Amino acid sequence: MANSVMKLSGVTFSGTLPKLEKDIIIPAQGAVLLYDFGNTATWAGGNPANGAAVGNLVRGVPGASVLASGLTHVGGGFDWAASASAGNSKAPTVNLGNVALGGKTKLLFIAWLRVPNPLPNTFFAGAFGAAVQTAAHADNQFVLDVNNDGGGIRWTTWDQNGNSAAAALASSALTAGGVYQTAWLFDATSGAWRLYLNGAVNTSGTLAAGATSLHATTKPIGLGSWNGDPGAQAYYKGRIYRAYIEDLAASGRDPLSVVQADWAANNGRFS
């Protein structure tokens, strides 16, 4: 069938036309960052080298960079296993930069990852986060851990007073080498948190009394290690495919609807 073009005469458009986003999950406003290593707009392919640029799918927001070598690109994600087996003393990190999340009241964090096989026996808080592995946790904001010591996937957020809220999925509920979507809601407007797994609410709870916003931090957000302690103890040894943050106070969207849409759009893409 031949292509055809229709010319409209005497038609006036008012306002601005909507822009086509680079991913179906991105709203007109409120998206903070989105990295998808199976999308060529984030990563064109091949194993990333030290200093390689990584594209943020959110329009007008700076991208990221890879720190240290040793990562491989496989199954639509960045994989840390080869670097770990090579005995590197420092974990490669994808540095997403300093992102102004402090003071925000309602945030949704989503990550797609392949848990290590076998599961590690200590916390490796490198999957996704802005935190420092110290006893005081004074500069911590949020983090996603993967381990098999009491919880296979654990999210933690800190409020403006430094009080933490955390929940974990037991490692017995996970398959070593399995691909999972996990998400976390920090909602100071209602005083609630929620943990999601594969498009559904897994568990929920209450933030500490007096929580009004997310804690501010001077640390950058990273994939692959605690940014303040990127050594062997903080090593993430699995595979990360996708990382997303949305300011729900700005977007006005329902968190479960976002999680479900993300699950429906990406389930089966990664291996």
C-alpha cells in the first residue's frame, strides 16, 4: 500500500504538543531518572569501560558514567559477576550523580535485577542507592540490598530526621539467578511505605513518627556498590537491568498503577 500524506488547511493548534518520551513509563512530569541497559538510548551495547557514558532516558536530565572496569553487558543488563570472580578489590559503580531527592515527600523507586547465583551470605548494598556503610548512617538516603542473611531483597529509606524504614523479601522466596522487578514507596504524605515485587504489593508499613520528607545527602546515587564504601564488602555480584525514580507528588500518579505498568511493559525482556 502506498503511503499518503494529508494536508490540513485552516487548522490552528493551541498550546504545546506532547513530547514522545523514550520509555512508556515516563510521565509528562515527575520522572527523576530512568536507566535501562536493554535500551540503546541508555547503552548502545558492548562491555562498558571505565569512564563510559550512560544515558538517562528522562529528557533534560544529565546521564551517568561507569567508574572502574570489569562490568559486562549481557541479557539486557550490566553484570558484576565477572568483575567479582576476577578478584577486583573495588566494585565497579555506575555513578548516577547527585540527585536532589532530599525534602521530597512521595517517591517511588523501581529496580529490575537478577539476583546472584548463589545468593551472597552478607548484605551487598550495591544494587541501587545513595548511602554510606557506616554505623551512624548520617549521610544515608535510600538503598536496595541483596543478600541471603535474613532477607533476599531489602529496601531502606531514611527520613529527614535520619530515621529508617526497611523491609525485606526473604531469600527463601527468591530463586538464585532469577530476574525480579522490585519497588519501594516512600510516602511521607500518608506516613506509609510499601514494598512491591513483580507488579504487586508484597508488604507495607508505617514510617517513623514525624517523617515529613526524604533525608538529604551529599552522596551520589550509584548502581553496583555503596557509594561511600565501594570495596569488596559492599560488592553487588548480580545483574542490574533497569533503575527508575519518580516524584509522585509532582506526577500525581498512583504508585501501584506505575509499578503494574512497568511490570507489564518489561516482564520477559531481561535474562
